[in-house]
Amino acid sequence: MAGLIADPFRAARLVLHLRQEGVTDDGVLRAMETIDRAAFIDDPELTNLAFENAMVPIPCGQIIPRPVTTGQLIQALDLEKGNESRVLLIGAGSGYTAALLAQLAADVFAVERFNTLTGAIRRRILDLELSNLAVRCGDGLLGWPERGPFDGILVTAAPVAVPNTLLGQLTDGGCMVIPVGDAAQELLKITRHGD
């Protein structure tokens, strides 16, 4: 597997920092210790940022969020079914968050709006041998209804309001983590109970 972390010292330092920042879920920490963030950075001059708590720019004007942010978002999903969960990721970016989710869930479906990024994620899926991760290019706010329902939905884009199309793709008891708002954003955690 090409994405295993080569430097255990730096990985341990990152995990310690994540714990100090409130990322305490053992599964999330194991995934972040295992998957090499550097494998998702295209610019060789930026790979030194892989183990730092820093955002990293990627093509199409997008970023890889800080590891603490990524860890907190995944932890907020609270994947109760663990490795039996089906998860939808909206805004896959570099594919790093999708690869982490693939370590925690049975099936991960990622939607990315940029063709360039989608193609790069597909190459990384093959390199990392992530057979439980699928990605497609499209409007993430429409979700992926033919692959649902999902136990968890993680949205990295910030719509003005929560899209009903995504709520309808959650299982009963499923959880969605989504930033909402225009100028000022609020991070919401929504659990579906019936209709």
C-alpha cells in the first residue's frame, strides 16, 4: 500500500497533537497515523507540510484542511456501526478525507465537482488499494442517491441551507456533519430520526 506513513516518529507527533486538540476517537487516530497525507499533495515543495497542522493548497483553488479539522469532522460523524457503515463524502478535494473514511467504514462514496481532482483521486484509490472507496464527478449537493442510504454524510462545502436531497439519503439514525451559512458559517451535526 503506497500511502502508509514512512516516518513513525512524525506520525506519533501528529497523533499526540490531534489528541491535544480533542481528536480522541481511536479509529480516527489510527487512520490518520496510517494514511500518509503527503501522498495527497501534488507539489513536492509542499510535502513538508504533510505532518504539520497546516492547510495545503491543491489544484482548482482547493485545499487539504488542517489535520485537526479533518480529524474533528470525521470524529463528529460518530460512525456507530464502525466498519459496517456506508458513508457519503461531499467535496472530496485531494481524496485524503475519503481515504481516512475508507479505513473506518465498509463503503465510502465521494463526490467531487472538479474533473481534475476526481481523476487524481481515482489514481490514488488504485495506488492505495482502497477497494471500498468510489468517487464520481458531479454536484455534491445532489448526493449519490443510487448508492444510498448512508449512515453518515460529511459535507466539506458550505451551502446556505441544509439540502433536503442529502437529508433524504440518510438512514434512520444516520448522521450528517455540514457547515452551513453564507458569510458566517455554522457547523451542524444532524441525526435523522424518522421523517
